[in-house]
Amino acid sequence: MPSFSDYTCFRYFKENITTLKYEFGNANLIDNNYSQSFQDMFVLSVLDGKKNGTYVEIGGDDPIVINNTYLLESVYNWKGVSFEIESEKVNYYNSVRKNNCVCENAITADYIKIFEENNFSNQIDYLQLDIDPSEQTLACLKNLPLDTYRFSVITYETDAYRSSFESVEESRSIFRDNGYQLIAQNVLNCGHAFEDWYIDPNVIDSRVVDIFKTEQSLDGISIICNI
């Protein structure tokens, strides 16, 4: 199984708490984060360290290493469901994590059925969209019941550095038409623009949004921390 040494990514540790741009509630509980580009810290920042939240993780892959929901589940007691198409990864994921990972094709999954089975409310705290290639992520986005369910925070992998401009713009248009606000576009990983980060302005405090909103292409650590 992969380890963090197999990836080029910064990590947050407890001693970095004074560098946070916004020292959100319960930040002192974190020993270290797990995401590749501080996605977990972004979610907790804009939700003020919320406990007992809910997530939908599309593209589960590894249950811990560069995972966006492990910190939410293990420290903040979030409930959620993950989607992964490779059965071996699903089996390993479910041997490690408390919350379930389902072996589903995210492009054709019946999300309403699965969300109802998990007793999700119509306002889900976090949505991760990250499958390969990026054209499939866009197809997954189009399959989500965005007219029935809303998501307070969204991280969407565009892989803009290797995707078509039209594909990236189409995803942004879908989010915009559904009332989501783009907080950080072209978030960088190893110098490559690979993600867009959104919030639902109906539920996220605008004062917190102002802390993180940027029109520059920055890596995750620079969005979350004064480093």
C-alpha cells in the first residue's frame, strides 16, 4: 500500500496551528492532515471545525494516504459514503475505515437511492469529485442530483493542466448555474492546476469565505496557511 513518502505533498502538523489563516473550532484536535493539497483542512476551515458532519467521496482510492475524508471521519466523527470502481480498493478501504465504500460506477450510480440508504439530509456537508480521467469526473457531475441535494463544500478535480478548456469551463458553468461560489480556482499541486474549490453561499459564513477566496492559482497550503 502507498505511503506519504510516495507522493510530493505538504502536510499540516499540530505545531503549525499558529500559521492557520483562520484558526477554526476544534483545530487543536488535529495531529496531522492527510489530503494531498490541504482539501481536508479547507473543508474544516470553512465549516469552522464542524463535528458529526456528512460527506460524499467520489473516487475513494486509498483510505488514508492523500485521502480527503479520513481526518473528517477519524477525528471529527463524520459519517459518509465513498465510491470506488475497483473492487480490490473497495475491499481494502472497508477493512480500514468505519464508513462504507461502495463498488459503483460513479457515472451511472443511483445517488438518490444511495443517499437515502445513508439517511443523508438534503444539505450534505462535503462533496469530493475526483475520478480519472477528468472527462469522467464531468460525466459524474452531470449524474449527481444537484436539484435535490446541496453540498456545503465541494472540491472538484479538473486536472486543468491536461484537460480541455471547454471541459473545465463546462464544470464551472454547472456549479455556477446551481448557485455555488468558486472560492479557489486552479488550485496547484506540484505546480499543476488540478482542482477548483466551491462553497454553498447559502450556508457558509461570508466572513470566512473572504479569508480564503482567491483569484490566484495557489497550492493548498498557501490558501489555508500563512506560509
